[in-house]
Amino acid sequence: MSDHNPAASTAPLAGEDLEAWAALATVLEWLPPALDSQLQRDAELTHFEYGVLYALAESPESTLRMSVLAGYANSTLSRLSRAATRLESRGWLRRTPDPADGRYTLAILTESGAEKVRQASPGHVQVVRRLVLDRLTASQTRQLREIGHRIMQGIREEEGWAPATDARP
């Protein structure tokens, strides 16, 4: 998977490795506030809240267990619960015990929440395209997808959220 020498894994970063890491680290710092800024301005949502609503909108029956949603959002149940409380107070989400197993709680997107996702998505897609996708060739976009998957596998074994094959960005 890597062309790097395992013995060099503890050596200080230098050269191309340092440049690659610096570029990724900068993107990791700069991109979240840029996404938050647009969503807060245009839809009164954080990127995290939008991701929660979007994952529900793309799920069967617009419903997921909170524990599954927390995994998708790379969130603790506590952080997700606080966000769900905010989204519930706005009428965009509701929670209910899972009838299949009462130990779990379901998050359900309301019709108002679905409308919020529809309203917020065009601006979000526009900023994602402007900041990321439009700056890449088709080949680079495929490489970015592959690189992202490889890095995700290095962080944790389980799969993260993935769009349905026909889902739009």
C-alpha cells in the first residue's frame, strides 16, 4: 500500500512527505470552517448538523439509530444528542425508542427537516464544488476518493457513511 520504508516511520517528516502532510493538515484546518460559514449563513446549520440531516434524508424511511448516526458522523452519542436536541427544537428531527429494540433510539427526519436539507443542499454543493471538486481534474477527483478511503481505513476498520450509488453530492 505504501512505497515508504517502514524503518523510516519514526524519522522526522521532511521533503515530499512533509509537504504532503502540511497540505493535508492545512485542508483539515481550513475546510471545516469554510463549510460551516456557508451553511450557517445560508441555512442556520453547522456542517455537523447538515451532515446529520443529510444522512437521515438518504437513509431508508429517513430513519437511523442514533448509534449508527453517531458512527457516520464520527461523533460521541453525547455530541450527537446535543445536536439532535437543537434539531428537534427546530422541528427538523424527532427521536423515538426503536420498536425493534427499546435499548436503542431512532432519529427520524421530519418533513420540515427534509425541506431544510432540500433548501440547504444547493448552496452546500456549490461551496463543495468551488472549494474542492472544481479545482481537480476528473482523474484527481478519483485519486482523492481513493486516497480518502485509504486514509479512513488507516484510522478505523469500520466503514464510514457512504452515499447510495445514485445519491447526489
